[in-house]
Amino acid sequence: MEFYGDSISGNCLKLRYTADLLGIPYTWCETDLLAGETRTPAFLRMNPAGQVPVMKLDDGRCLAQSNAIITYLAEGSALFPDDRYQRALISQWLYWEQYSHEPYVAVCRFHMKYLGRSASERESWRVEKGEAALDLMEASLQAGDWLAGDEMTLADISLFAYTSLCHEGGFSLSNRRAISHWVARCQRRLGLG
Ligand SMILES: N[C@@H](CCC(=O)N[C@@H](CS)C(=O)NCC(=O)O)C(=O)O
């Protein structure tokens, strides 16, 4: 299978983390979103939304949305276990990540790292919501090592992507010890050093 992704994007890195951990072979097709490579006719045929990541199966079928793709990849593994409640709990985190975390933490990072804005130039409403998302994670991780159960799951991989890069968006983990320890735990499990 092929992954179309831009290595600067946490949404795209989720695919790499999941496939590498599960030993799933893939070809990485680097797609430069800042150069407009997600807007070419060929790319739009794969994903009319013009966004990475996209997974292309060997038979040509495509799938977009990072959390949908990692769910596809993890089917049958401990990252997305069979238990009905636990799957729903993982989905709860995946939806929350897209609605209440990524639009704030990841977008502030994009503004600072790729559009060259300073921390003080960030949108205050977005900063407020990003801080609230990190506070919620901190409280959850004070109660347990992983977000959804006793082991690492897709919930952790999805949230790890941008939480581990949040300093690039002007957020700090220095007073968030539970998240800091969890980031280190995820890095060890994912073999990221
Ligand atoms: N909800 C989508 C978001 C995808 C997304 O925002 N992709 C960005 C890179 S992180 C992109 O391709 N932006 C280019 C554009 O929107 O033109 C996901 O989780 O995959």
C-alpha cells in the first residue's frame, strides 16, 4: 500500500507510527502540501478534500482522514482491541482529538512553525482551547498510564502526534508531568528514541 503524506504533518505521522509498530509494509509518497501538491488533479482524484494523509490500497481504493486510516491499519491488533466498550472509548478519543485538540494545538503549531508567527501572534481563542485540551489530557493521564485502558492504543498514537510537538505551537508541558511521562512512554513504545 501507499501512504501519501507530508512529513511535517502530525496527522500524516500517525500512519507511520501505526504501520511501523505493527510491521505493516508501505511505500511513503512524500507530498509537499506547502508546494500545493495536495491540489493537483491526480491528488484530488485520491482525496477530493485535497488533504494529506491518504492511504492507497494495492487495488487502487483510497482512504483519507488520519484517524480512519489508522483504525483500518490497526484492525485485529491490540491497538484496537475487540472489546466493544474499549473500541468505543478509543473512538471517543479519536473524535475528541479531531474536534477539540488538533484544530487548536496543531493549527497554532502551523501558524508558528510554517507561517512564521510568534507565540504572541497566535489567536488567543485558539490558544485557550489548546490549553484546555492539554489540561484535559493531563487530568486523564494522572489517572492512568494510557488514555483508553491498560495498554497503548490508537487513542495514544493519535493524541501523541501533535501533543509531542505542542512546544512548536507555543504550548508547554513543563507543568504537565503526566503528559510528559506519557510522551516518553509513547516514544519508547514507538521506538522513537
Ligand atoms: N482531519 C484530517 C485533517 C487533514 C489535514 O488537515 N491535512 C492537512 C495537513 S495536516 C492538509 O493536507 N492541508 C492542506 C490543505 O488543507 O490544503 C485528518 O485527520 O487527516
